[in-house]
Amino acid sequence: MDNKKNPKRKADGIRRYKDSVRSRSAVPEYTPAQIPEKIIAPKKEIIPALPEKPSFFERSGSSIISSKSPSVVQDTSFQDASFKTEITPPRFSLLRHKNILALCLGLGITFITALLLSTVFARVTVTVKPTVESLQVQDTQVFFNASVSEVNSAIRTIPAEFLSFDGSVSEDFDATGSDYVNQKAIGRVRIYNAFNTSPQALVASTRFVTDSGVLFRLAKGIIIPAAKQDGTNALIPQFIETDLVADKSGEESNISGEVKLRIPGFKGNPKYEGFYAIAQKGFFDGSVGQARVITHDDLTKAQEQVSKKVFDDLKREMAQKIPAKFRLVDSLSEITVTNINAPKEKTKADRFTVEVKAIARVFVFRDSDVSKLLHEFLLKGDTTKEFIDTSADFHYQIKNANYDKKIADVNMNGSIKTKKVIAVQDLTNIVAGKKEGSLIDALNKRRDIGTFRVAFFPPWIFSAPTNPSHINIIIEDPSSNAKPAR
């Protein structure tokens, strides 16, 4: 075989022919001074001409060999970089190997993740709404009693709280009438007992006189309370308030400011100094002749306006002061006017004052107590149902109320809804391990379930986990607006 045609490739990738290079010992050795000119000269010519590829050089594969001096191996260290051969490895794609490895790794991670989601992290959530029924309550008699603390279904008694509120409102109004008047002066006085520790009775029309001699009379009979004694036995005067009316009509009985009066009937008796009256604001409205007066319409409108205001104030106060968790029902409350202070019709006055006093009394109760009574009375203690308190719609009508004994006899009418009681553990046992179709069938057969929805995680699984901790049961309030789909 010809060695020139079949060169051997060594590890460096350069082809070498056996007869192209002689051994170094066959090459003549020269000192620089002994090198013949014919040898040196070409080297001088070769160096600058290398970039132009001189004809005396030939490229064979990756080795550079002189054709003119076959006995000498050229030193290629001086050659231009353009003549250096770059050794390239075999065309085997390392990038392709990396892409295949990354793809396999990604597929492996995806498979492991899907496996974990389908087993370890698998979950099922079942959301249900209990079945709802409506119960009607018609003319059911119950008793609200503020003196009991527990529901008594045997006698249909519900514990209640009894609350009482006092209110008072006064306003001024203009008189609009005009009439001829023959009117006596009047004033509010305090009559004192500074005489002894015994009460003193005075009959109507008892006379009182001022220091200036103006006579007034007691409008109605009264009893002056007894004076009190302190630790030193000194008397502490006590008093009663009432009205004194002038003995004669006319403006001469009008006295402004504070006025002190004595009882002339006691004159010459120690009681004369011990009993006396004081009018802190004096006496007024005495008149004879044409004057502005208070009409019947003036009084009626004024009393209605003040009464409405005191009623509104009491209702607002009741609503604000009802204890927490208690219900206030208008039909279980009562507001009563206890006193109206107003002048008489045709009284002379440019302006007048009306004062109305009232008291509000009310029974309040807890809805939970009503539900408890109805549960025992209507459901007969059935533990598979319970009331939806927010669904109660009752009307209460008082048949008889004793506000002193704090008891009210009431008729109830209306309706209330019940819901089935669903045991979470029982539902969990039904769901565990079932496939989707079997699970839907099992839930559809439950009469205590109104509506439901089932959600699997991850979404590609179709069977519920067997581990109860991976089963989530949610029981929604049936009164909510959300409507789960079967």
C-alpha cells in the first residue's frame, strides 16, 4: 500500500507521510556563519512573501511541507497567522445533547408534580345547602314575663325585659285670639311649714295677703307637709307647690318679681309667722277689657305638637337603650301622657307655654327564646331540624298587658323557616373514595340536602380521596343568595 496515498493520522489531527520527513540526524548542521547563502537567501525571500502564498510552499491537509527542500522540515513558528490551521473536533452536537437532557428533566418533573397532585395533594370540596321548610304559626298564644328567666314551653312563657322611660317637652306658642276679658292675676307659689313637725291642711279659697295688702286665694285645698328637725332639734321648713289667684280681676293684682305672702287667718297666732307663701315669679295676667287671648285652636294645636315631640323623643330613647340581642316590637310598647301643663282657654296672653309629660313602657325579648319555645312546641324536640332565626316573620298583638306585674298576654301570627341538620362526619364518610358519578348519585339521594356542588383538585381527577383530611365539607347558610348547582 502506498504510504503517500494513505497517511497515518496522529492524535494532533495532522497527517504525516513516512517518507516526507527525514530524521533530524540526516540534516546537515551549520553554524550561522557556515550557512550557505543559497540556503539563507530563500528564507529572507520567504518571510515577506508568506502572505502571498509563494509557489515553493504547498498545503497538504493540515501540514505544511517544503517541496523544494525535501530533506529539511520547515520550522513553521515564523509563519503568518493566516497559514495556521485551526483544528476542529468532529461534528458532534453537544448543544443537541443538552436540549435532550433538559427535555427529559422537564418531563420528569412534570410527571412527578402531576403524580403528587393526583395523590398526596388531591382534594375534594363538597358545598351543600340544607333542605328548607316553612312553618306557619296562627293565633298562637304566648306570655311575655319579665319575672322569669327561662323558657317554659308547658305554659308557653317567654322571658322578657320590662323597660320604662320618662319624657318631658315644653314649647312656647303665640296666642291668636282677641276677646273682652275679665281676668284675675295668678301665680305659682310654695307654701312653707316652718312651725312644727305636724302637717297642716288648708281648704280651697284660703286667703293669702302680700305686704302691700293685695289679696289672693288658694285655688284648691292642700296639705302642707310637716317640718323636719336636724340633729340640734332645729326645724327645717318643708313646702308644697300650688297656685294662688287674685281676689279681684284687673291689672292691679299683677306683681312682678318674688312676692312673700302671709295667711291672715293665723294673725294673732304663732302660726302666722310659721306658715307663709313665696311666689318666685310674682303674679300676672290680671286684666279687664279687650285683649289678646288664647283660643281653643291655639291650645289644641300646641298640645298635639308637644305631645308628638315627646312621643318621638321617647321612641328614639327606647331604640337607643334596648339591650343587645333583644328585640323591640311596637305592639309591645306603650306611651302614655301623664300630665299637660297649659293655660286655660281665653286666658289673656301674647304668648303661652305648653308642657307635656309622658311615660313609655315596653317589653323586649330575644328571638332565640321565641325559637326555643316554638322548637319545643311545634317541632316536638325534633333534633334533625332547626330554625333559621333570620327567617322569622311574626306579628305580635297584645290581648292583655299588666305593666305593674310586668306580664303581657300576646297572640302570635306569622311564619318561620326550618333547615335540616347535616352531620359533617356522616357526609365525609359518604364522599370518601367515591367516583364522581357515584358521589353525585349519593348526594342526590340525601333528603336533607337541598343543593350542592362538588369541586375536585386537581381538576383531572375523578375520584374523591379516601383520607378524610383531604375532604372538605362546607355547609352554607340556606338564607344566603348563593345558589349551588347540582
